[in-house]
Amino acid sequence: MAKKKTKKKVNKWKDKNWYTIEAPETFERKEIGDTPATDKEELIGRTVETSLRDLTGKRSHNNIRVKFKVKEVEGGKGKTEIESFNLTRGYIRKNIRKGRSVINTIQDIEINGNKLHTTTYAFTVGKLHSSKEKKIRKAINEELQKQGKENDFESLIQKMIFGKTATDLFRKAKKIAPINRIEITKCEIERGK
């Protein structure tokens, strides 16, 4: 009877090093996690998601999730850029009420070869006629395009995450009909090469 050759078990974890993942300069390079990798090149392209509250310490930012992508590794630390952000589903559902309209707008904003793919929800005070909904949707689209022309790419992302853009949209839309609130519920970022 021939002896069976046994393969020696290799502990892959011994070859791995731990790297710290840092948020971008916008968030003062705060640490957002640690991850193992055998090589630092393996880290590039990995994503990390966290709540905005973890980055700012503000309780009101608990419903915003931010996803970061590692773009380079420097000195054992993964430097990231924002890939997307979104509001939690529970927060969106909390704002939907019976007898009110919810106006959903999807818009692409192009700035210097970069693209922001945004989803915006407007929550009204009462039910609206479809013609008013169209006017609000048009006003939101126009304001987002205006914001894209007036701001640089990084500052617009920052304004969207921290709610400044949603406030500007609210001011414009409330002239058309009574609005309870407007939120940018999702934004996916495509950076140009």
C-alpha cells in the first residue's frame, strides 16, 4: 500500500501585515479601520464604509454612511478618497408619511471629467398635483447643475455630505410648494482618469 503524501499547512496570516486606513483630508485623516494584506499593492482599491458620526462625532450625522476607497499606501497607511455616501433606509422610511408626496429625482452632475450620480428625495407637507411635482423636480435638477458649475469637485462633495446642498435645494423648492425636507439620499462618485 502506497503512502499518501500530506500537504504541509501554510499559515497565510503570518505573511500578512496590518495597515491602517485613513479618511481623506476633509475628515482630518481620521483612522477608519485596519486591514491585513500580504502586499501594500493588494490594498489599493479596497473599500471601507463607516458612518459620518464616527468621523465627526456629531449625533445628527448617524444616518449618513460614507464609503471610502484606498487610492494609495504610504508608510503603512492606506490613503483614501470618498467613493459614495448614502442615507440609511430607516431614516428615509421615517420621513415618508401617508397623505404626503415623495418626489424622487436622479441627476448626473459633471465637473472637470468627474461625475456625481445623485438621488434626491423631496418630502412634501401634503399631497401635490403631478404638475407641481414636475416643477419641483425641474427646480432640483437646475439647482444641482448650478451647484456643479459654481463649485469644484471636492467642495461640492463636501457640501452634499454635510447637507449644505440639500438646504439650497429646499430653499428653491419651497417657493413652488410646501416642502417638509429635501435630502440627497445617495451619491456615487466617478472620478475621471
